[in-house]
Amino acid sequence: MGLFKNYVSQTRKPEGILGKMMLQGMNSGHAKMADWGLGHLQSIDPENIVDLGCGGGRNAGELLRKYPKARVTAIDYSELSVEKAKEYNQAMITAGRCCVQQGDVSSLTLPEESYDLATAFETIYFWPGLTQCFSQVAKVLKPGGYFMICNESDGTDATSLKFEKIIDGMKNYTVEDITAALKEAGFSKVKTDHHKKKPWITVLAKK
Ligand SMILES: C[S@@+](CC[C@H](N)C(=O)[O-])C[C@H]1O[C@@H](n2cnc3c(N)ncnc32)[C@H](O)[C@@H]1O
């Protein structure tokens, strides 16, 4: 595998030295888009949150700052992401407000009907089957709980389609694809937004 392909493939499951570099880059590189996404959470006050595919843990940290009374569980199937997210959120872990666990979104072992909010930033491209994974998210959300997805790709932009050809197992989705899978997985209301200038999307679904 060429170095470039190897490096960009670290977005799917960070491992080794290149994975470490990628995690550092993701925390800063996704910040603007993630903050734009977080701005869509206006009328809810969640107590128990889960961030899925947490990567380096920056967005879990932002959720803890946005909701000072909340507790955040951060999940990732990469050992390295878990390590980095723990390091990033160490103070909050010590304070008992954050917990980082290794886990796969396609078979979540979290307690059922326990979370008010689940978030997924820049990660669903790699999930093995949207409907199956969204059903797992629905399973751990409380009735009336919310699931927010934020992607830098709206499923049609040239850059992301190029990366889809390079990174094995990556798939870009349109808001229509995501909405259909959410409905199939049992979510009732789905609201979507597209950034005015960039191909960024936010999808907010209610269980
Ligand atoms: C591009 S990174 C995004 C990380 C972070 N959410 C952010 O916005 O910076 C994708 C992350 O999703 C994780 N991931 C991908 N598929 C997963 C799955 N099935 N279960 C858990 N984590 C997954 C990867 O290990 C990686 O850390």
C-alpha cells in the first residue's frame, strides 16, 4: 500500500504511527465542522450522551463543555483512538464526567434506553451497514432521545468521492440515504441541514 493511501486510510481505523498522526490532525481538522454541527443542538439539555466513533476525543470534550451537567461516554473500535480520547479528556474522566470505551457501533454493548443524545462526527462513512448500525444507536437511546450525524461530505462532493475510491470500506452518503436508513432503523422525526458554502451536512433524528 502506498504511503498516501495508508495515511488517509487511518481515518477508518487509526493504527500505528500514521494513526497517531491522523488522530492529532482529526482533532484540529474536524473542529470547525463539528462546532457548526453542535450549533444545531439548541433546544435540548441532555444528561447522558454517547459520542460514537470518537476518534481523538475532541468532540466529546466539546459536548462536556456545552453541557456542564452532562456525562459523556465516548466509543471507538480503534485501540489508538480510545487511548488518545482518554488522554484528551483525562481531567473529565478523573472528575467522573467522561468515560472512553472500545466498542463497535455495529454491535453496541452499552446499556439499552440510557442516552438522551448520541452523536457521530465524520464516522458513518465507515460503519458496516447504516440501518444495522442506526438500529444499534436507537437501542441505546431513551425514547425521545436524539441522534445527530455530522459529515463533511454531502455524498456528492468531488473530494469525498475521490477519497471513497482510495479508502477501502468508505462510503459517502446523501441526506436522503441517511434519512431513509434512520427511518428504517425506527427513528421518527428527521431534520437535515446543509452548510451554505461547504458540502457539510447535519442530520438530527428523534427516536
Ligand atoms: C474520521 S474519524 C472521526 C473521529 C472523530 N469523530 C472526529 O470527528 O474527529 C472516524 C472514527 O470512527 C471510528 N470508527 C469507524 N467505524 C467504527 C465502528 N464500526 N465502531 C466504532 N468506531 C468506528 C474510527 O476508528 C475513527 O476513530
